[in-house]
Amino acid sequence: MYKEVVLPRVLEQVVNCKDELAQFYLMDCIIQVFPDEYHLQTLDVLLSAYPQLQPSVDIKTVLSQLMERLSNYAASSTEVLPEFLQVEAFSKLSNAIGKVIEAQPDMPTAGVVTLYSSLLTFTLHVHPDRLDYADQVLGACVKNLSGKGKIEDKKATKQIVALLSAPLEKYNDIMTALKLSNYPRVMEYLDIPTNKVMATVIIQSIMKNGTRISTSDKVEALFELIKGLIKDSDGTPNDELDEDDFKEEQNSVARLIQMLYNDDPEEMFKIIETVRKHVLTGGSKRLPFTVPPLIFSSLKLVRQLQGHGQEENPFGDDASTSPKKIFQLLNQTIETLSGVLAPELALQLCLQCAEAANDCELEPVAYEFFTQAYILYEEEISDSRAQVTAIHLIIGTLQRMHVFGVENRDTLTHKATGYSAKLLKKPDQCRAVYACSHLFWVDDHDNMKDGERVLLCLKRALRIANAAQQMANAARGSTGSVMLFIEILNKYLYFFEKGNPQVTVASIQGLIELIMNEMQSDSATPDPSADAFLATTMRYIQFQKQKGGTVGEKYEPIKV
């Protein structure tokens, strides 16, 4: 009765009343009042009335509400889905939208996109398995947007973001969205700020769902989608960007790079090459954010290959993916950072790579990375604070290297001690020089134990500490703190305990007396932290004495 009598008569009245407000209100009433299944069975009749309405009627809202009701109906129970297939709801709605847009050539872009957005939501609810339908909707949207250039109207761009977000929310998987050939084509129409927003939405979806993107083709497709975050679009000045927003965007790209992974080393190497190709187009502001995750992903692969290599060594130097090949790529990648005024970062990454090369027993590669680090230190790092940080990183890394032969190790060690003694401030010099003592005494490596050179470093540190005190006395009339002497005493105790024959009871005793005299002199500056440090050092000596055994015997002659 509804289909044959009620609806046709009501629609006839609506079409004939010719009043735009009445038509909008009445069509809205029909959609809201009658049950969903009625609409589904009478779609033909209902949709045929739309093109006959007055041109000024807001058809997009009425049609969107109809699709929204039907989407909710489809989502309410899987048992009703066959009804949708039976009446071919998708093609009928799709045709109706096409006709409405044709009948209203002046419909604003926002209206066009809203209709396709509602149709896509409908499709995803009713035919979640039919990706071709979803792609068809996006294709029709592209067709209607063509010729309009970048869309800057806020309402329209908001609707495009809603349209593109729908598949991500439905499938919780960017991989599915990447299968839609028209997806990137719709993104092309977004203006630059909105394109970035959409790229961020895509990355957040990957993070939230822990999506694994594991082939270089998929990575290529994904980076094409998010290219708004990866490189400057043509003709956009960089200055417009808020610094915090920029950092957040680039950090999300950095997190994304860490999520690209494949167990197969060949494919993983291809992924790294693909990411590198895109990342290196990023320009000077982006590289410091995006190069480190790329380097660490590559080092992860190096360690993976190393793990394989120890079992059956399938990766010789001739294999398409070998640690050597990856290190060559890393060297070129780090070089880009020195070009963008990030020498401290480049130095840290060189040292990380040197350590990985050390674990792979590749001496020439490790030496090359150390050389790079030294060149950066000498030529690029001039800030005294940055130099102090860098020299301690160099010493710490060099101390852990076991791959170098005597000659190479001597060259690098000699350089590091030279840099230490040339730091600007005396206390910094002193601390760096006594840190160098560890380069000549490495546990578990008997060929790296040179007691004499350890003692030379410690004596040199003492001389510098002494000079620092004299300078303080000359400049301020007081000798300053004895903190440096107490720090050196702790180094003496460390090597004494490790069995360095050059560090004797007499030298420790002499240093303790020197510290006591300094603290009691009139020109000493009171320093509670130095007092506390000395007290704990003395307590430690007492504690070792009371231990008994060989340690107790060793410490027994030291008088406290």
C-alpha cells in the first residue's frame, strides 16, 4: 500500500507544491517518518522525485540523510544486508547522485563532496567486502572535482578529509586504503595545510592499529600519500609553519619509519632504499628528524644480517644485501646531515655506525666512520659545550671498540687525547683527559692494558687540575673547589682495584694528603658537594678494607 498508493501520492503533492522550503521539509519528513525497510523497497520511486524538485532545494542534505538512515539500518543487523543487494541499492543511489549533480551545475564543491562522502559511508557499511564499489565512489568524486585545481574552501576540504578518513576508520588498515586506486587522486585536490592534516590522520591510523607495512611497493605508495609531510610543496614558503606543529609532524614521520619492517633482509633493504629516496628530498629542516630513524632501521638490519651470518653465513660481500653495502648507504646518508648544519647529530650517528661495524668485525668501515666523526669534530663543532659532549661520546665509543689493530687504535686514541687537552675550560680539559685513561685499560682484553699510559693520563689530569686551581687563585683570590682532585682520586682507586701495577698505594696516599691539605688551606672555597663526595670516597676505602680476602689485603696499607 505504501509503495503503490501512499508514496506516489505524497511525492506528487511535494513535487507540485513548487515551494522550495516546503519541498525540503516534506522530503525530510518522508525520510524520517517511514521505516527503513520501506525506503529500501521504494528507492526507485523516492529517488526519481529528487531531480524534479526546485533547483534551489538543498537536495544534498536530504539525500545524505537518506543514506545515513540506510547506513545505520545496514549496520544494525547483518540479516538485512541481502535486502540491499536484492534492490541494488548502491547503483541506484550512485545514479541518483550523478543525476542530482548534473541537474544542479552550480552546486558548491562542498555539496558534491558531502554526497560522495555519505555514499562512501553507505558503501562501507553495506558492502564492506566490495573495495571496487568504494573505489568507484572515489573515482566519481575525482571526476566531479577535475578542473577545479586545489580546493581551498574550508567546508569542502573538511568534507574531503571526512571522505578519505572513512575507509581508514572502517578497515582500521591503511593497506586496504592503499588498494583504492582513486584514493591518492582525491588527496591531490586538497590544499597544502589540509593535505598535511590528512597525511597525519593516515600516520595516526597506522600507529593506532600497529599496521605492519612490509614491502617496498606499499612503502612507496604510502610515502606518495603522505608526501605533504615529507617535502615542501612547490612554491610554499617554510616560514608559515608553526615550529611546534612542524616538530610534531616530523616526529610522527620518524615514528612511522620505525614501523616499516620485513623479516626478509632483501625486502627490508629495498624498504630502506625507498624511504631514503623520499626522506632525502625533505630539505634542511626535516633531515635532522627523519635521518636518525632511517639510520637506526638500517643498523637493525645490519645486526639481523650479523645474526644470520654467524649461523650459516648466507650473506657474503657479493650478496645483494650485505652489511658492507648497508654501511656504504649509511655513510652517504649521514653526509647529508653535515650539509644541513647538524654536525653534532651527524657525529653521534657516525659513532653509532662505527660501533655496529665493530660488532660486524669490519675494521676499515669502523675506521672510516671514526675518521668522519673526527673531521666533524675538527671542522664543524666549535661551541665549547658541544665539544665537551662530543669528546666524551668519542672516548666512550672508542673504549668499546675491539676491532682495531694496534696502529689504527693508536692513531684514534692519540687524536682523542689531543682533543681532550685542547678544550677551552680547564675543568673540562681535566675531565676529558682522565676519561681517556679508560682507552688504555679495557677489561677482558689483555692486549689493551697499558698501565703506564693510564698513569700518564691521570698525572696529566692532576697537572691540569692544579693549573685550574692556580688560575682561580689568580683571578678570584681563592683556589676554588677540590672537586677535580676527588674525581681523579676515584679514577686512581678504580685502576688500583683493576690491578694496574702502575697505580700504587703511595700514589693514592699522596693524593689523599694533597686533597686534605687543600681543603684545610685558607684560600680554599667551601664546597658541600665536594665534602660529601670525599666522605663517601673515604667510606668506600674503609668498606673495601673490611671486606677481607684479596680486596681487603690490597686496601689494607692505605691510611685514611
